[in-house]
Amino acid sequence: MADYEQEQEMEVEALQAILMDDIQEIDPSESGIATTARCFQILLSPQDDDFDESAYVPVQLALIFAHTEKYPDEPPLLNVKSVRGIKPDDLASLKEKLDQEATENLGMAMVYTLISSAKEWLSEKYGKNGGDDEPEETEEPEEEVIVPHGEAVTVESFLAWRERFEAELALQRAKLMPDSALTAPKEKKLTGRQYFESGRHTVKGASTVADEDEEEEEDIEFDDDFEDDEEDMLEHYLAEQSGKSTA
């Protein structure tokens, strides 16, 4: 028995420290509970402490409890009263809800848990936005109709615009190209005879000697008429050598 009384006394002290002026001890005859044990009344509102009561008249609930001899191994004795604006049917529903939760929390101090549950129920049922059967329908904003401005587009105006755009684009490309690219003639493709007569084969041969150790030698591809000109090039070369020896 001593252990129960000590645990009950510690719970009351904790509730008084947390709730302060919202909890007070009342006479058992005022509690509505058939008991001679100490009774406590807790006032609950659905709003926070800083809520502006001048703009909205809140409802208020009184939660009354008393410990039994073997609490918390037994549920506490409970009662709920309307201080302002709570319907009797809702009080009966809340009382049933709290009794059920007390049974589920046997074996530990549960009064503060029941207080939190009652305040949550009060906020959902009687809060500023509570109790509304249907939420207010919000009007969807009408879609903005975009009205085009300016001249109407025709086939003729579009073709004229495209011609100007292409001319401007060509001018910009010309400005980005170097002058040498605009004035230099394209290099013509050499035949086999012209390739040997120009002496490029000797330059190419000299430039490739240094790279033979690093890269494989690449075959030089000539035009299709290169093989046809081989005999003519040989005759030309022999005639050149003959002329030098006679001189």
C-alpha cells in the first residue's frame, strides 16, 4: 500500500509542476465521482495558451480524476464536465475513449497521457477549424487567356523574314572565317606524274624517316591513273638523265 501511495503522490507533484494553474484539488462532492479519495480537476481548451480569445470564444473541458488504492495497477476514477460549449453526447464519447486508454496503460502512471489524449480530441472536435462537416471549397483561379499582340504572320512575311535571317547568318559566318580561307584557291588533286614532278615525294620521304621507329609506315594512296602514268614517268626520268650525261 505504501508503494502505491508514494507513486500516486509523485505523479500529483509532477502534474502540478507541469500544469501549474490548470490543475487544482477539489472536494470529492464536486467531482461527480463516487469516492472519498483526493480529487483533482484539470481545465483543458483546444487552443494554445497564446490564442487570442477576443477573436474566438473557445470551449473548455474539465477532466477530473482520483486515484484508487492500487493505482496504477488499477485505472483511475475519471469524469469529464463541460465548462463551456461541449455537447453531452460528446462528453459521453470522450469518457468512453479515456476509460479504454486507461485500461491499455495499466501498470504505469497514465494521467498525463489521458490529459494529452483529451486535449487532442478537444482540438479535433472543437478547434477553430474543427466540427466542420465539409471543408470550404476554394475557387480555382481561372486560366489566363493570352491575347497575341503585333502583326499577323502570313506566308509572305515569313518568307521575307527567313531571307533576312539567312543573309544575316551568312554574314556572321563570313566574319568568323579567316581571310585566307575566303581568298585561297582550293588545292587540286595531283596525278601521279604531277606528284613526282613537284618533288613532294622527296619531302615526304625525308619527313617519314624520323618516325619509322614509332609508327608503322603508311601506304600512300594515289589516284586510279597513277599506275597508268608509271611508264611515262620512267621514260621522262631516263630522258632527263640522258640529257645530263651528254651535257
